Amino acid sequence: MPAGGGTSQTAVNRLAGARTQMAEIVTAAAALATAPLIALMPQATLAAVVIVYSIGLIKPAEFTAILRIRRTEFIWSLTAFAGVVALGTSKGIVVAIVVSLVALAYQVDDPPVYVLGRKPETNVFRRRSEEHPEDETFPGLLLLRLEGRIFFANAERIAEKIKFLIDEAQPKVVALHLRGVPDLEYTALKMLTDGEKRQRERGISLWLVGLTPGVLQMVQRSPLGKTLGREALHFKVEMAVAEYLAMSDAVSVRKEGLRDTL
């Protein structure tokens, strides 16, 4: 759809069924031919014509549909609407693009880190929430899921979130589920290495779960991979949980045996 020089001109083009830039030539020719007559029309009448054609561009139902699904895009659509009304079609769209890019940058800068629980009687692991208080957790094991690319701009923020959750849970093992992390920058890898050392000194083990092939290769080539070894790298969350439970059972058996001996 070819845009016109402003909102009302774009609306006229759309309603007239314009498909190519030839519509601009036709519009210019028609305006030139009828200019003497248009000049005689009162400005209030011309304004009414602009309003009638422009109002057809506003679709309240579409705004409602966007809000029902995702609030962020609703804010972007309102920004685009306000920008087009205040600045014109082209400038308004540019404003909306800039706002959306800023919002995306914020999302990248502050990626989610959340605790996982297991749906009862299944191998489904999902974010713990008040909607599912029945989800299972495992004493001494903290399952954390990270999502998005981890790089220099957000590594420190992610480290702070992980530290807070560890201090709150006081686990024996922290398993980071990284299936949703497509890339791990060197700065972020160093953050993980330093964090693993600090937690190890506190008696807390770090496991990495669900690494993508690229991230796995990077970890294996790094000092972190040598420190963790293959035993701390797990393909799936359920496999990590099964190993932790087996390890816990073995410890319990040893303690009971020692108690019987004494």
C-alpha cells in the first residue's frame, strides 16, 4: 500500500484501492484540475473531509486484541498511533520503531531467571508459581532456568539474580538449565566460572543442564569445563534430578549404615 504525504492522504489512497506509486500521480493531477473549486470550500469543510477519511484508519478492535494477548505490543501500538497523529505517517512509524528497539534492548539487558518445579507424576518441569503450588521441589537441589543470550551487558545482572536465589534456598547443588540460552559470551562464561568457585568454597556444587552444542563446546574448552568435568554436565533436567536423587539416597544409606554400626 503506497503511503501518501500524511495520514489523511494515506487514508484516501487506501480507500481508493491504490496499489502502486501511480496513485500519487493521479492524486496530484486530480488536485491540480480541481484546485480552483477546492479553493472556494470553507476550511471547516476541508477539515471535515480530512477527519472522515482519517478516522477510518483507527481500529479500536485491533488495539483490544493486541492488549488481550500482550501488553508490550499494545504500548508499542499506542506509541505508533500517537506518533502518526502528532508527527505524520513516516515520522510516527519511526518513533514506534525506536520505542520498540529500546524495549527490546531492555528485555535483553534484563533476561528472566526463575526456579523450576516438577509437575506431579510427570517429567514436566515448569516455572514455579502460585498457580501450581503442588509442583515438586527437591530438598538441597535448586533448579534455575535462564533464557536469552548472555553477554557483557546482562551478565552481572543475571549473577545478582542467581546469587539472591541461592542465598534464599541454601541448596547443596545448583543446576542451571541453559536450553534457552543460544549463546554464551566470554564475559558471561567468566562470570559463571567465578560464581562456581565462590559457591564451591561454600560447599555448593554447580551443574549445567541442557547446553546447546555451541555453548557446550565453549564450556568444555574453558577452565569451567575442566573444573566441572563431565559429571556436572547433564543433557536433560530429569536426568540431573534423577542423579541428584540417587546421590541423596546413597548418602542416606551410608548414614544409616554408620548409625547402625555405632
